[in-house]
Amino acid sequence: MSLNAQIKAVTDRIIERSRPTRDTYLERMGIAANAGPVRAHLSCGNQAHAYAAMGQDKDALVAERAANLGIITAYNDMLSAHKPYEHYPDIIRDAARSVGATAQVAGGVPAMCDGVTQGQPGMELSLFSRDVIALAAGVGLSHNCFDAAVFFGICDKIVPGLVMAAATYGHIPSVFVPAGPMTSGIPNDEKAKVRQQFATGEIGREELMKAEMASYHGSGTCTFYGTANTNQMLMEIMGLHLPGASFVNPGTDLRDALTTAAAKRALEITNLGNDFRPTSQILDEKAFVNGLVGLMATGGSTNLVLHMPAMARAAGIILDLQDFSDISEVIPLMAKVYPNGLADVNHFHAAGGLGYMIGQLLENGLLHEDVKTIAGDGLSLYTKDPKIKDGVLVFEDGSKETLNDRILRPVSDAFQKTGGLKELKGNLGRGVMKVSAVAPERRIVEAKVRIFHDQRDVKPAFNNGEFTEDTVVVVRFQGPRANGMPELHSLTPTLSILQDRGLKVALVTDGRMSGASGKVPACIHVSPEAANGGPIAKLRDGDLVRVDAVAGTLEVLEADFDTREAVQIDLSANSVGMGRELFEVFRQNAGNATEGAATIL
């Protein structure tokens, strides 16, 4: 089938908008690639320092006849998702040696767990850690010793930061290596119910802890479809993973085989061979449009509305909120994975997973097939499933039918006709809502506002019985310049309870939620933010606001609104404690949320 007209129009618009920056970027990448294998430019002294600790690989490195693979790792054992990476460098080195090549850990990058820092001061460093990760990866690759790079990363800010670095070093190939989700624990809806019971005082901390530990119980990615798993979907549909690699559990033979294959593939596509695939050629406008399509089809995390523009800018490509919204209009919601449904990503994978979904989208003209990937030319390669047969990794045609239509459906019988995200704009600015988990009857809320400047003040108001009518809860001064734009997940149980009591409730904030934001309508990333004097800073308690995710509007219904002065508050407390002192330069220089909230691009 020919490409959908709206997908083509959005792609053409992005290409035209990006032409000056993209042309400059590609020229820069071409010059670097044409310089040839990079180690040839190092002096003998430079190389001696680089190879001093390489033991049995020294001779191969000095000979300069085989490729050298740079490893950028986000390993730590604070993140369950990243724990499996502990021994990946050994797997990569062995794979390289098996084909006469070499591999070195070029550098490590920080990787913080948002699950640990939710509601804590450390969360105010979370978004900025993306840019730190990009910088740290850039430092690792600056040794200029590598013909290709492999990147180990999964979670919220880590993959976007690594992509920004990979695009910056786009003259060499990059392969992203996942570690997979942990096996399924207690059902996500059961976990959410326990959290609500704790919020209302029905159960104590001991019962809550028992449920949380049963949900997050081992190595691997958390199994709900939040930012981490959305990242993995993106890396696959954008051609930076091997086909079918995203959701294979850690500690399995297939997982190890895919890791070995990723290393070998990275070595096959360097400038030393005949199938050169630099990252700059893979991360083009069509790849990013495919990523947007995947985001909508799966009901992915709203954090990617922040990260994808930043990732794209690193490749000279300019994305706009309108691109997200326009693509959402023509992409059906094909998956129901928590918080959009009851299933987790293991169930999604078993139902046919990304291979089935990509095949359906291609058949219906909703993806660009004519793209370059690390696996080869054409996205149809990503309809195949990896399997081990007779001890050998093979890629076979995936299922043409969904294996569970309660989790994954064809385009012709999707859960919703449109995708999971909606842009809202009006006299309050521009924001975005994840509507895939919000019931249709809850997507329009017109009510008086209740204003807070700290998410921690909402629960005491709830406990005091102050929410007795339909309410638009506004939590402002939560943007990147105010306090680093922490996630506001502590609000979800409270607002969910109010909604379950029959009230119409919505959240409006210049802060962010993520893939775990749930069933409450939340217009997030409102820009310009309050700290920049945005319209949200003009709101007063009791103002009538209409949040309309059907029409895509965000309006204050007060005659004098435009004439008001923006409120200013003392934000100095956000600058101290838990390392926040180190990030003042990030707060001062952060861009708008609609542009990725980056400080380095």
C-alpha cells in the first residue's frame, strides 16, 4: 500500500523545516567519515596510552587492520533494568575476538532510577541527567579510537542521552543493545489498587511494601509500558536495535545470542567494510517519523514528547508538537499495555509484539519502509522474530496474526482509531495529554482551578477534604527552569481517587508525568513555563478553565486573563541539596519543553 498522505505530509514538512540544520549536520558527518578509520590519525604515543591495558588484544589494535568497537555503558545495579549489563562488555569482547576484531569500554555514563527518586529532591536532576549522559558519552568517544560504537542503556533519560551522543558521532555506526524486561510480577492493576488503598489509609506501609516488592522483583526493565519500554520500542522501530531484540528477558540464551549478534553486526557495518552504515544515515527524518508512529500505535510515554525533539536536534532535525498531534490523528492505538490496559510488556511481546505491529503498520502504509537500519535496508526486516535453532541465532518471519487480541490488534480493528497523544493549545500555552489511558467521557473537563506550587501540597489538601467539586488541579513552577521538571507521579493516586468518587478532575502543569501517568486527564509540559512568565503563571484560584482533549484546546475562561501580571515566586530552595547546586547552569539555560528542554543543543 502507498504511504498514508498525512504521514507523507508530516515527513515532507519536517524535511523542509530541517533543511538548513540537517544539511549542515550531514556535511559535517561526511567530512568526518571521509577521514577514514580514526585510529590512523593518532600518534604512536596516543595509541600506546589507549592500548596499554588491552592484554591479548594489543597486537590486533596496533596492526590497525581490524575494527575496534567502543562500548558506552550505563551499567549500575541501582537500576534493575541495567543490572544485566554488568557482564555485557565481556560478551562484546568475546564476540569481537571471534571475528578478529577488538572492543574496549570507551566510557560509562550515569543512569538514575526515577522509581527511586519519585517525589524526592533527586528527581529534579532527572531530566538534566539526559544532557549529562550525552556529554559523558561524548567524552568517552572523544578518544577517537573507535570504528563503531555499541550503547548499553534502557531507562528514561539514558537512551535519549545516548542517542544524542550517537547522532553527534554520527560519522560512525552505532548499535543499541537492550537487556530486556524482568519477568512478570503481580499484575500492574493490582499494584495500582494497593497504592490507592495506601493513599486512603485502608492499608499500612507493610502491605504497600509487600506489593511493591512483588511488582519490582528482579533484574530487567519494569514491565509496565512507561518511558523505559517506550525507549526500547523506539530503538527497534527506528532501526538501532536488531529486529525483535527489545523485549527478550535477561538471563536467557536468546538474550545472550542477540547481544553477541549486536556486537558482530556493529563490526560488519564500519567504514572498513562494504556495508558502511553510519548513524547519520540511519537517524534521518523518516526514521523519526517512524518513531512517532510507533509512539502513537503503542500509547507510549509522554516523556518522549520531550526527548524526541532533543534527540532529533542532535541529528539536525527539527520536530514540533504539531508533528506529534498530526501523526496521532491517523495512527490507531493497536496495543493495550499497562497503564493503557492490564497486560505488561511480556504479554505484549508474547502476543506478537513489535514484529507484528510493524508488519501491520507497513501493510497499511503507515510507516516508511524505505529506511536504512543497522540490520539492512528496509523496515520490513523488523517484522522478523529472533530464534535459536540448533544453537544458532536465526531471524524468521513473525506472526501475521495477533496471538492475543485483548493486548494487540490489527490496524483494521484497533482499540482506538487515533493514537495516544494529543496536543492542547490556547491562551494557557501549549501542552500535551496522553489520552490512550483516559476514558472518552473524561477527556473534557471544565471546572474551577486549584493552584499549587509543590506537588507535596496536594495530598494534605485532599486529606483535609478540600476537593468537593469538579476541579482542574494546577501544579505550576515545575518546568525545567524552575526546578528541573521532575515527574509528578505522587499526584496520580490522589487524583485517581477523586475521579473514582465521581468528580471530574484534570491536571494542568508545566511539569511532566510519563508512561505511568494513568487514567486521569493530565495536560503536561505546558509551555512557556511559569518560571519564564508563561500564561500559567497568571492563573488564580477559582478561575474557570476548560481542558478539552477532543478539540485540542487549553483555555482560561476569564475576561481579564490576558491583562494580568504573571506571578513570581521564590525558587531559591530548588537550588540546594542533593547535588542541585551543580545543576544551576542547566536550570538557567534550559530550553522550552516543546523543543526538548535541552541545555546543550
